[in-house]
Amino acid sequence: MSKKNEYHVLQGRSAGFVTRLLAYLADLAVVAGILSLSGWIAVLADNVIEQLGMDPGVDLATMYVFMIPFIIGGYFVILWSLTGRTIGKWFMGLKVVGRDGLPPTIGRSMIRAIGYVLSAVVLWVGYFWVIIDDERQAWHDHLAKTWVIYDYERLGRGQIYENYRRRTAKID
């Protein structure tokens, strides 16, 4: 299958910068809530252990700080792999897919999560890349070979989506 035909299935459905940004901001709010709750639990557990006079030999609150990147990464990787969307993307009617239209594998999701960091390193240029890219892919999408598309079924336009899928399926 040529590169042009691979991308044809996704043309006209790729999500734009503003929609993706709003989904990302919603995800940041969810992640902040998860981090706040889990941090509170770590500190509470530390205090309870101290009150009981136990010495685990390690400070749970300090361990928690080292776990933060894994908590954040886990949120994205697990949700992308299981459903193709995070809570923010679900809220905005978006999903992450590979060339086959299915959610990315765990490996692709991990590459995408690492790509999130790389996209942010150089003044967030990797995220803004969506604006100038013909396929509306950010750097992390290029790395993981994923696309963020509008989920027409989620948006209540299931019939339009099914008609589009039938037309494009005949092309392959």
C-alpha cells in the first residue's frame, strides 16, 4: 500500500490544534487531580506509619515524588492502549488511532508518551507542529505512527462515520 493510500483513510478526520489543545488541558486537570489525591494518600500513609511507631526504612512521600512520572505516563499509556482515548480526548470527541484505525498498542503508546516529552522539550514546537503538518500530526504522532481523529460515533454522528468508512474501505 502506498503512503498516499495509507493516509487516505484518515484524511478529513484528523483533529485540529485547538480541539487537541482543549483535550490536553482537560487531561492535565485530570492528572493534577490524580496526583493530588495520590500525594495526599502517600503523606497520610506516612503519618499513620509514624503514629504506629513503625519504621519502614523509607519515606513514602519521597518515594511518591519519584513515582510521579510513572503515574502521569501510566495515565496516558493505559488509556490510549485500552480505549484509544484519554478522558480529555473522550470529552472532546477525539481518539488516537494507528494506520489500521485501531487504538495504539502498549508499545506505540509508550513511544507516544516519550514523544510527548520530546514534543515539549523545544519550546513545545512538537505540539504546534499540528498546525503546519498536512496530516495534522505532532512530533509524538510521527514517532508512534498515530493520528488523533474525530470520533464521530462519540460525537453522535455515527451514521456519517459509517458511511465514510464504507466508502474508504472500497478504496483499499
